[in-house]
Amino acid sequence: MNPEEFSNVARAESSYWWYRGMRRISETVLETGLNGRDPVRALEAGCGTGYYAHLLERRRNWSVYPVDLAWEGVVRARGLGLARVTQADLRALPFADGAFDLVSCMDVLVHFAKGGEGPPLAELARVTAPRGLLLLRAAAMRILRSRHSQFVWERQRYERRTLVAAVRQAGFRVLRCTYANCLLSPVALVKFRIWEPLLRRRAESGTKPLPRWLDALLYSCLRAEAGWLRTGRDLPFGQSLVLLGERAAP
């Protein structure tokens, strides 16, 4: 990820509508797969600022091991009090086979070149225990690529079938894969494909503060989607994909 984005994320991650809403959606999908399981050890692969790993430790009381390639992320994660932070490449993780009951990987695969997700997914499978869970989120639908996508050095986006195929190839059984951030997709399409090109805006972060009423309105859309997903029904399209997988037993 673009190192300049770390400070933007750190400023916005706790309260900005997108982060709050996507966490709610991701955790809703995770809950459908936990089904009474209580992971003891969790890997946050590509932890960014470490904020989500911090929430998992505090709210779930799990032993979370955050990993990021960028030193900026490692420093910020340590600043949050996370004691198990490691700087490492997702393609060569310094952990034993089957070390984790849960592996979380949020918006990381998009930073690999198209078709380059195989090695990191294989490595995530290696460190996941048999019957352990994978919670994966990735940007979706190339037509919805934005100036923000360019700014954070996003290199690819996924369709549901391509993400499912890659995860299965790595050795996971897909329990659920749904699009998310669906309700706002028509607005995003107009903004990213018409408005931004007309204005010829340069690539920039999309995490700038919004008026409180607008932030609340946008968040309400993601909250509604989380409620829909909680019923077991998936969404047919959207700006993100959320996948829950299970490591195949040997």
C-alpha cells in the first residue's frame, strides 16, 4: 500500500463510515461460520495500522498475531499496544504449519499483481489449522475502480467467481462469498466513471472527513446490508467481496 495512506487510515479507521460499516459486514459473515467455535490463535495478515487486530483482541479475547510488510504498519500496530506484531511478507510467513484457528486478510490481495494471489493464499492455507477459518475481503468489480484505488496502489479487483476459484485452489472450502457495499454502487459508478474523469482529478485518498449527517447516511447503507447478510442471504454485486473459507482437512 502507498505509505502515504497509513496516516489517512489511522485518522479515519475508528469512526469513518466505510471502515465501521465494512467491519460490521465482515464480522456478520464471520459469525455465520463460527457456529460455536472459539478461535484461540488468530492471524491478521496485512494488518495495516493494526486497528482491526486491536479490536479482535479487545472484544474477542483472542491471541492475535498481526503481520504487515510495511514498517509503517508495524510501528503503528505496536503503538496500539499489540505485542505480537511481525514484519513479514505474506508469501513467506514465519509461522509453523497449522498455527492458527482463524486467518483474517482484509483488502490485501488487491495489492498483488493480477494472478499473483496464488502464493500468498497458499501460504495462508499452510498456516491455517485443519478446519480453521479464513476471513477474506477484497475490492470487487474493475468498473468501480476509483482515484482512491490508484492512490493506494491497488493492482487488481475481483469478481466473485475469480476469488472463489483462487481460494479453492489454495486448499480452502468456501463456506460463503458475498458482495458488499452494494446499495451505494450506482452512486459509485457515476462518481468513478463519469464525475471524476470529467473533473480530471488526480489520484487521492478517499478517506477525507465528511459532514456528520452524510457519514451517518452512508453508514446506514452498510448497516442495512449487514442486517440482510445476517439472514443468510447474499448480495448480488457491490464494491467489495467478503469470503469465509474453511481449511480442508488432510
